Amino acid sequence: MLRVQGVSRRFGGLLAVNGIDLELRAGELVSIIGPNGAGKTTLFNLISGHDRPDGGRVTLEGRDVTGFSPERLAGLGLARTFQHGRVFANLSVMDNVLIGGHTHLKAARPALPGIGALAELLLALVRPRSVRAEEAALRAEVTGILGLFGDRLVPRIDHPAHSLSYANRRRVEIARALALRPRLLLLDEPTAGMNETETMEIQQIVGELKAQGHTILLIEHKLGMVMRLSDRVLVMDGGRAIAEGPPERVRHDPAVIEAYLGNSATGGETPAEMAAVA
Amino acid sequence: MSRPLLELDKINSFYGPVQVHFDLSLHVNAGEIVCLLGGNASGKSTTMKTILGLMRPRSGTVTFDGQVISGLETPRIIRAGIGSVPEARRLFGAMTVRENLLMGAFIRNDAAGIRDDLARVLGLFPRLHERLGQRAGTLSGGEQQMVAMARALMGRPRLICMDEPTMGLSPRFVDVVLELIATINREGVSVFMVEQNASLALQIAHRGYVLQTGRIALSGPAATLARDPRIRDAYLGGEVAA
Amino acid sequence: MNWGTWLDYTVNGLVIGNIYALLAVGLALIFGVANLINFAHGSIYTVGAYVGWVCITHLHLPLLLTVPLVLLASAVLGVAIERLALRPLHNASRIAPLLATIGISLVLDQVTQLVFTPNPRALPSPLPDWRFQIGGGSIGTLDVLILAVGLGTAGVLYAFLRFTKLGWAVRATAQDMDAAKQMGVDTNRVNMSVFAIASALGGLSGMLVGMYYNNIDPGMSFDATLKGVVAQIIGGMGNVPGAIAGSLLLGLIESYGIALFGTSYRNLFAFVLLILILIVRPNGLFSSAKETPPEPMTGSFVARGKPLAIPRPVLVAVAVLAVFVPFVDSDYVVQTATNALLYGLLALSLTLVAGTVGMVSLGHAGLLAIGAYASSLMAIELGLPVTLSIALAGVVTAVIGTLLVFPAFRMRGHYVSIATLAIGQIVALVILNWNSLTRGPIGISGIPPLSFAGIPLYDAPQAYWFVLVVVVALALLQARVLSSHLGRTWRALRDDDVAARAHGIATDRYKAMAFAFGGFGAGVGGAVTAHLYSYINHETFNAQISVLALTIAILGGLGNITGALLGSVLLVGLPEVFRGLAEYRMLIYGVVLLLLIRVRPQGLLGTA
């Protein structure tokens, strides 16, 4: 599904991402973990087209998409959320998530080459039955997606996003990404700033998505969630991959413990204790 | 025991709608190195910003040397005797190393004293001697960290606040920087440092606090903390047993 | 041309370049520490010129006393602006201080005009009028003085930044304000000092220009701001040496350009150069790389909150009432109402572009001009019926306007405002210079009146109804578009273009659609205006109208259709109703703009 080969990105003198390889098969959930500044989000940006790699290749379903624009990648079915949560503050919850469905609105892409934009404008003005039906169908779909989050979002469907709590904004972001009907879903710290209960909810939702067959790449600091959900884990530190493999193995990897805690392991003796946490 | 040099009392701070600190209290005694540990997004950096007046707590007070400094503008707090080594160093990249160091003495007006201190600081950081005329932005990460520390010392602070001083440094430089922090401390400057790298920080600190989602989860003498298995739980996101 | 003449043009270019440098250096310092393009800079320059005029022609002071007084007065003004108008906006959106400086400049220019009258004044140089012959050219004492002041200022500024404590603080603050604070630098004081220095230099520049041309007038400020900004962007925003180099380059290019093509092309060079630089090297000629800012700087000035919901029956009732305005039986009232509606058309267009899409355009009057000329020429030259020519003018404006603004689609924040401002100026300058099509400075007269179904609408009520129908129709169309998927798409783009692109929204395409739609409305507005006025020239639709339109849109609430119409009725209509206020109109607009930014950024009806 997704293949990242030797991707690097340099900022000034700093190699933020240094020759990362990563492969993601359909239906897999792979997590990327690592301390602050390890280059996780930069790697996400390189995959989602928000930044261009200085070296390496990104292939999506066998197609070389290195350096594609984000809007083009979205058209190919790649959806993402952002580290600090980027909702459209002045749009309602409903409108935010409707934007997620933009790529499969036929009204937004009339089949008229050259004057497509003009046709889109005219369709928006005239709004024939087909356009109205399409919009209604999208709204129904979005309502369904919002239902995933229980009564967190549904009662606030008309509220502007800036009035939501932080956790709810993160939920809106996930809902918006789902409305894209993603073939590949990139989640950047979906539980950041959430408390235990809220984290558990998100964990459950991500688990359901995985069960439905979604292919997911996840950046997450809450290792409990990572260990429980991931098929494989990639550990980054200083732009490099320092470990990769099934969560069981990664959690016992001394390099990982060192990356998180420092160069001589602190406290309890064995990594097994760490495992007990997760 | 005498009153602490720096004291945070029941700080509650918010970043937009998100509460970052919940009744956070901690203190630094004169002469101590105290480290504040914690994983990502635990509220460490916000603590630093709160002390330095770059962010205002919604409630609670910060006291330095008996004077309430929460609510003061940052320059006033610096003038009160706190030096800062910011996260990611934040040097003035287009200025030379020498100019950066002298910027550190911005609050002082004793030309002779500044000259002496420059010599003293260069004695501590001999590596910077040959770099004095170079633009700070062209130095390596480790050298930049030294400039940032030397710059903070130039203000003759009684307390230096360091935000992740070892972040992004190669292992060799990490040791150098830690050694320097200990040296600075031996010269009589108290140090409050925020660190992610717990084991390293605890090697040189006297006491430590572990912050987890805005609350102090553990605290105590560095040696005790270093043996406490719960520190790992705090880092890796599990619940800390009370 | 012989060598002597070339030399003269070179000296002239350098002299003008030095004057621009005095402006641009100040703008660069301010941009460095405050991250702001100071649109009031030209107004300070004008004030400096008038202070010099008072000192020399009224108080008969020697130059040695005049210069310090000009420096002092301008510095005080600069400090006042920083302290009173800008510092309170520290936590407002990034575009707010820029808009505030526009408001300040309106206020200052109007006050200057009220105090000194709009008439040009002579500002004679008190220097002896010697000319030195060099090669085949010559150089005058004033040339020498200006060159010396330029060089001297550069030297003093260099020494200040390099060797003084405050200079160091300025440099440190410009590089990293938070870090400077952590060194104990009082950045508020740095800010104030920079405004003082920059304003002093700006005022001095104004006085020197006045002497150089022996002519000053209150209208000179706008051009000065623009030239300073252009020079600064050539050199790279916030780059002081770059600003000097950029100024000299601009001065020389203009001077040689005049030598080759004539005076009326002067500004065209400046603005075309600006647009080229913004497209090719947005960080200036001397910066090494083209780097995009890591976090998006949204240029929109959209406050949070819900727009006031006005019940539909109320809107219908107001529209019905509006139909009966002509029965007031006062042609003056009806004309004023027509005028307000025409501004309403422009504000509808701008509120879409600046509010819904978030591109704060400062050159919207250019669209009016395109529409007005297109319709007039089609009606006169091709003999098209007026109704048809107006509609076609809308289409022409939509196409040309979108193509012109296209390069700005990739820009953000302040750059969009500057680019659109320059584009608006380019439109006016092309109209001025394209004699064969536009009749150049003479303008177009004898434009046929509005007509409907072949019947000319001569009297005021008929014209009013015509305009009312157009406004209501366009407002309804705009409301309909906004209620479609386009409305949310545009607003998403405005709120966060990075996230919007991640969901498949092609930025250029949607900005183009907004400009096309808005351009159509503005073009129709310009066309109707032309047929009402029967005479237009390149100055009919000037930058003041762009600023007024923006004030109207902000007053009503950005993005708010009803707000745009309400805003124009209030801002255009009320000063006319209280006739005594007409003289103070621009002053009122400036004050309204300042107050809105400060106390009610969401406008009267709320942003949508």
C-alpha cells in the first residue's frame, strides 16, 4: 500500500529525517514512536505532500508519489490529521467534516476540462437535482461518521469548531479525515491533550477503524495505546529509525528504552517491567 | 530551613482551552540543581515559560528570592536575577558569538565587570574562544548550547533556567554539557532544568520532580528518584501508582 | 542621448534612491522588530515635509535648525503611533496592525489636509543654487546634500546598530523577540525607539523631497509609502542594508525608465518590479533561499463569533422600503442612496474576497476601473446597448481581475495586501499610459447613460432603481453561492489552507473562482458608475476607494453580505446626510477603521 524508501529531509544543518524506510500493507496499523524532535511529524509531512523530501521515494499503491501536492494525494485517498489539531475554526462541525468529503463531490469536479472551475461555480448557483442529492447524501454520510463519536459531536453539529473543547476538535479532525473515505489514514498524535477516558475512547475508535480494514499510520506518545493497537512499531530518534518490528519486540529493545529515558536505564531492572505498564 | 530561592505555588495555567498545569507547586533552594522531568506534552516547557513570564498562569504565584514575579514582564524577571537558556537555544544567529555573549550581559552596566566575566566564561568554555568572531548560527548544535549557557551566565544570574539543554546533542556533547552545568552550579549558581532525558539529568541534579500531564507525579532526591521504577510509568504514559 | 544626459539621469536616480532609502530603512527597521509593514510611513513623511515648510517659509529658520525640528516632530509622531495605536494590538491577528496603520494614514493625511489645505505648496531649498559640472552633466548643491544625508544616515545607522547597546537590542529583537526578552531587553522600548528612528528618517526624507521638487502636498504620502515598501521588498523585508540597496536600484531603474519611456511610466516600473520580486524572490534579491514560513500566517482578519442572524422577513421588508426611497423627492438623497448602493456592490465583492476567502485585497478599486472602462468603451466604440455592455464588462473584469491577481494566490498575509495594492496601481497606470485604448490622461467622456430596454434612464430615481435591482440580484446570487459547497470550501481555505489542501482543495482553483465571482460584481459596479458619471479617467477609481471598501466590509462584518450593504449605507450615506461632515469624510473613515480594529473586529453584524 505505502512504501517509503530512504526518505530524508534536511533543515539547515539538521537532518530531521534521515533515510527512513517504511512499508505499510493494506489493513495494517503501524505506529511511529520516538521522543520529541525525533522527526516523526516531518516524516508524516513528507508522506502527505506537505513537505518535499530531499532524497528518497514514496510510493502509494505502486505509484511513485514523491513530491505530489497534498491535494493530489488527498485525491488518491490519503487522509491525515495534524499534530496540534487543525480544524477550520469558523466552520461548524458539520461543515468541517463535509470538507473531508470534498474529493468525492462530483459537483466540485464537473467533467468539463478547461472550464471546470466555471462549471463548478455555475452548478453551485443553479444547483440541479443531482447536485442537491449528492450534497444530501454526503450530509447523511457525515452524520453517520459523527455518530462514531457517540454523543460527543452530534449535539454540537452546528457549533463553530472554535467553540469546541480541545478533545472535541481532535475528534472533528478524525471525522473529517474519515469523510475522505481514506485508503490510507495518517493520524498524528490523535490523543494529545486528552485525559485517560478520552484517550480510551479514541483508542477504541482507532481499533474499530482497524477492524473495518482501514490502513493506518499512527504517531502516538501514549505507548499503552500503541502497544495494544499496532501490528508493527517504528521507533525514531534523531531522524533515524532505531528499531522496527512487532510491539512485543520493540518494547524490549534496549535502544528504545535508551531513547526515551537516557543512555543508562533508570529505575527498575528489566524491560519486562516496562512491558507490564503497557 | 531558609526560604527557597524559587517557589511555584499552586500554579494553574492554560494553553487556549487546555489546562496545562493543575495546582503545580515546586521549589528550588539556593545552591541546588533541580530537574523537572517528564515525557512529551507533560507541561515541562510551559513551566519554564511561566517562570520566565512568557506565559501567565491563571492562578497561583511564582516567587523568586521573596519577591512575587508572576505577572511581571520577562525583562523585569531577568533583571531580578534569573538567567535563561531557552529550549532549542534561541541564539541570535546573525550576530557573532561575542555579541551573543555580550547580549547576555544586557542588563548590566559595569563595563569592567562584564569584561572580567567574559574572560571567566571563556575560561569555562575554552572552545568558544576561537569562535568569538563567528556568527552564532554557523556553530554546531553542541557549540550553540555552550554559547547559550555562557550567554545566560553573562547576566550574573542567581538562578539559571535551562529548557532541555541536552536536546538534539550528540552523546559526547551531552556529557560535556552536563559537566558544565555541574561546574556552573559549583560556582554558586542555582540551576532549574527541564529535561526529558531522566537518567542523565538525575546524574547531576540534587533533587527532581516528575511531571505528568500537568501534575507532579513523583518528587524527591535525585538518587532516590533514579531508583524509582515508577518514573518509567510516568514517562511511558501509564498510570502512576499513588 | 549623450553621456552628460546619462550622467544627469544617474545622479537623479541616485538622489531619488537615497530619498527612498531614508523611507525604506525605517520600514525595514519596523518590519524587523514589529513584523509589520507600516502603511502610515508615508504620512509621517508628509508631516515631516510640512514641518520643514513651516520652519523655512514661515519661521524663516536656518536649515541647521529646521532639520533637528523635523527629526524631532516626526519621531514624536512615530512614538505616538506605536504607543497609542499599535501596541494595544499586540495580541490581535497579524493583519490587524497593518490595517490600523492604514487607518492612521487616512487620519494623518486628512488632518494635514485640513490644517494646510489640499493646495500644493512651494518648499524652496535654502541652499545656494550652485551647480557643479562633471563630465557632460551637472550636480546641484541639493543633490549633494541629499546624497550626503543618505550616506551619513547609513553610516550613523550602521554605527548605531553595531556599537550601541540599544542598537544591539534592536538587532536581537529583530532576530528573536522572545530570546531578547530573556536577555532582559525591554522589547516595548525597543519597538518605540525603532518607531522614533524610522519616523525621524521618514520625516527628513519628506522634507528633502519637498525641497528637491520645490513642491509638497498632502497627497504625496501614499506614493511615498508604496515606494518605500517596494524598495524594502526588493532588498528583503526587514533587511536594512538590503533596503538601501533596493532603494538605490529602484531610484536608478525609475530614472533610466523615465529617460527611455517618459515620466508617466515611472510608477509602472516600480510596481511591476514589485510584483516580479514577490513572485520570483519573495524574500528579496539578497536572501539566499526561498523559504516558506513553517506555520501558516493566515492573513485573514476574521474574528470568531457567529454572524447576527437577521430574519428573512426583516430583510425583505428593508428591500421593499428601499424601493420607496426615491419618493423622498430629493434628488440629492436619491443620488446619495445610489452612490451608497454602488459602494455596496464593491463591498459585496470585497467581503467575499477578503472575508470569505481571507485575501485582504487593497487594490479592489482596480476592478471597478476595469469594469468602467470595459463597459464605456464597448458602449461607445462598439455601440453595444448599455445593459449588455455592463454585463459584458462584468465578465471582462472577472477574467482580467482573476488573471492579474493570480500571482498573489500563493502569497500569504501581508504579501497579499501589498501585491493587490500594487496590482490596483498597475491597473490605473496602464489605463493612464495606454493612450490608444483608454485615451490616457484625458479620460473618457460622453459615456452613454444607463438604459433599460433601449430607454435611457436620465432621472435619479430611475437610475436608483436600476442600481437597486443590480445590487439585490448580485447579493442574492452571492448568498446562493455561499450556501453551496463553495461557501464552506472558501471559508475552509481561509481558516487553514494547509488543512484544506490535505483534504483535496486546490488553492488556486478556489481562489480564482472567488475572484471571478467577486470580479464580476465589482466590474458591473464600475460599469454602472461609469454610465452614471458619463465621464471617467484613471483617477476616478483610486486607492482611497479600495481602502473605503475595505472599511465598509470590516464595518459590516467580513464575509457578511448584509453587513457589506449596511456598512456602505452607513459609511457612504451618513456623512452626506449630515452635510457638515462631508469635508471630514476621509477622516471619519480612518477613525472608524481604527476603532473597529480595536474594539469590534467582527463588525456590526459579525463575520461569516
